[in-house]
Amino acid sequence: HQAQMVETLRVMGDMRQEMGDMHAELLALREQPRITRQPGGDARVPNNQDAPRDADSRI
């Protein structure tokens, strides 16, 4: 029974680490939009250039 407890504790620790990593990633994703909003006009230009390429590839 002790071995099982050790294994479950290891799994719990791993899950906590993964949850912490995911939480950090989510926080980073929340902070990113603030940075990307500033050069909003520049971000739209590549999208307009990509659209014709997609149309050409469909033909």
C-alpha cells in the first residue's frame, strides 16, 4: 500500500507541475494581446497579402 501511495503522490506532483505550467502559459497569453494591439495596423497587412495566395492555390 505504501508503494501505491508514493506513486499517487508522484502523479499528483506531476499534475500540479503541469497545471502550473499551463497556468503560466494562460497568463502569458492574456498579456500578449496588450502587446499585439499596439501595432494593430501592421498586423493586418500580412493577412491581406496572404488572402490572394490562398485564392491562387485553390485554382
